[in-house]
Amino acid sequence: MSLLRRTLSSLAVAALVIGTAVAQQTPPKPAPVPRPVMPEAPVPPPPDVDGKSWVLMDYATGQILASKDPDVRVEPASITKVMTDYVVSAEVANGKIHMADPVTISENAWRGGGAATDGSTSFLKLNSQVPLKDLLYGMIIQSGNDAAIALAEHTAGSEPAFANLMNAYAKQLGMVNSNFQNASGYPIANHYTTARDIALLSRALIHDFPEDYAISAIKDFEWNGIKQHNRNLLLWRDQTVDGIKTGHTAAAGYCLAASAKQGDARMIAIVMGAGSEKARADSALALMNYGFRFYETHKLYDANKPLATPRLWKGKDNQLPLGVSEDVLVTVKRGDYEKLKATMDVPATLIAPFTKGQQVGTLRVTLDGQPVQNLPLVALNDAPQGGFFARLWDSIMLWFHSDKKPDEEKK
């Protein structure tokens, strides 16, 4: 009897152990539910813009993302003062004039841009002396024509001479469709620019003189007891907007060069010839928001890092590292990054010597067969000639190398 009980007890314990083991097993995972393939998010066309011509530019790359008649010549009105600002800032940087310089307000500046005129003014007094820095503030914030003329005369001796300086700097910046006749933008024959050129100028001002560019974000400025507000309405409507300049005449219409920064991205919008002050602001803001929403910037390659190490003949070394001198950035529509293609055009035979920074080939980035960036491929190191016997040996090897058939070279 006791044997039977022990047997039953043992079976019960075994059953408990087996039951526990079964209870601790992980149940099989259910089969995954297939998700529907989502269509690629479309990128809509740019917004409607009230303007004769306009441009949306990505600041980081300088790429034009959208535009209408970007190279049609238009009257710039007070957008001219962005060029005046750039020239004065450049001359200060070169040490030719100084922010603390006292500037005498001539009769020409007083009559041509002072309180008696119909245009914007800083209300400068005849024959008074004003620090150059205050004139710069008055020109950028108040759009003072008298301040612009006084700055021109102090910088170059006369306004016509300053206009020549403006055109020289414009040429350096690649503004091929611009010609300036004065510093203020007062209507005059043969004084013109384009939306693209103003975008180029705006990008250069932000990049080259960030401290002076920051003045355009200031909302008001007081001089001679008169406080005036910045005419850029976007400074009050959107905190990401920090510039740049407004302009208006009856012939030019309402113009606006605007820029905004969101995170690491910055957009520049140029609207020329809008129908009203509100229309130019609405259009510029819509363009920049469109750029932020539907475009993205990627860094493809780092500066000064080898992208290729082709064979070098007759050199001290037998390879020549090639790369780019600046980071390679591209701005594309969201979702197009994977479609980018990069190729390198390098001569089949490279013979020393080469100097560091010398262009050897070209890096080409395309999207759907269309060029996005063409950048020089440069030697990353000096590559001097090798010794006599090294050059002699490579000359012999080159003879055999050049004698190979194309199919043999691929093997």
C-alpha cells in the first residue's frame, strides 16, 4: 500500500513539474500584420507670389529653390541700400573707414535725402557730424536716404565715385545683371538689378558681415529726437525673421529682401514689384515657409578628406589624394536625397608635380540627370616629382600602360 502511495505521489510531483515547465514557456509570437506601402509624400509647387519677379534661395548652398523671372532687370528702390551696406561694411573691414568716424552731413546729402524730400529720411542736420555707425543704423533701420548719401560721400569722396565702388563689388559677387548709379535707390536712369542678384548680395552680406547684418533685425531707431520703426513687417510677425531690407517707389512697386533662420536652416526670399506693403510681406514669408517645409540640406562630403586616391606617375609618392576644399552641401526636396548621384571626372593619367589645393578634376552631383553641384576636386597634399630613377622607371611603365588596350586595363 505504501508503495502504491509513493508511486502516485511521484507521478503527481512529475505532473506538477511538467505543468510548471509548460506554463513558463514563451508563447509563439503572432505573425506580423503587413502594413500598407505609403505613397511618397508629394512636394507641391511654390505658393502664389504677388510680384514682378521673385527668388527663394537656400542660404547654406546658394541654390535657387524656386523663382519667377529671376534675371529680369527691375528697379531696386531702397533695396539698393543692401549694396550700400555691403560696400561700407567691406571698407570698414579693410580698414579704410571706421565705425567711429565723424561724418559731416553735406548739403548734397541734406537736400537729396533730408527732411524736405518725399523719401525716407533720418532727419540729419546740415553740416552736423554724425558717427558712421549711427548713419549705418539710420540707413538700414530707418531707410534714411540722407544717411545713405552721407555714407557714400565719406567712403568714396562723392556719391558717383561710390556708385563705381558699388559696381566693382557687385562684379566680385557675381551680380552680372546689376548696375548702380547712387547709394539710396532714388529713381534714376540705368539703375537696375534683378531678384537673383539681390539674393546673391543678401547671402554675401549675411556670410561676410554678420554683425552688420544683425542691424536689420532691430525694430526701431531714434535719431535727432525722432523715433522711427523698421519697415519690414515680418520682424513683428515671425520671430525667425531677422532681416533684410524693404524698398518702394511708384515705378519699382513694393520690394522686400527677407531672411529667416529655423534651426540650422536659413532661407532668403526676394520679392520685387509687389502690389502693396502687406503683399510683399505675405509673399516673402510664404516662400520661406515653403522652403523650410519641403526642402532639406544634406552634407555629402567633408572638406579636406580623400574622396579618391588615383595613381600618380613620376612622383615622390605613387598616389595623389583628391578631395574638396569645402564641405559639400546640397539642398533637395524632401524625399529626393536617395536619388542623388555623384561622379568624379579625373584625368586618366596624373603626372607629378601637383601643389596642395590645385584643381585636378571635378566632382559632379546630379539629381534625375540634372546638375545640382559642380565642384573642383583638388590635391589635398603637395605632390612633388620623384627622383631621377623613379621618374625614369615610371616613364617606362607609362609606355606599357598607355600601350594596353582598354579591355586589358579593366582586368
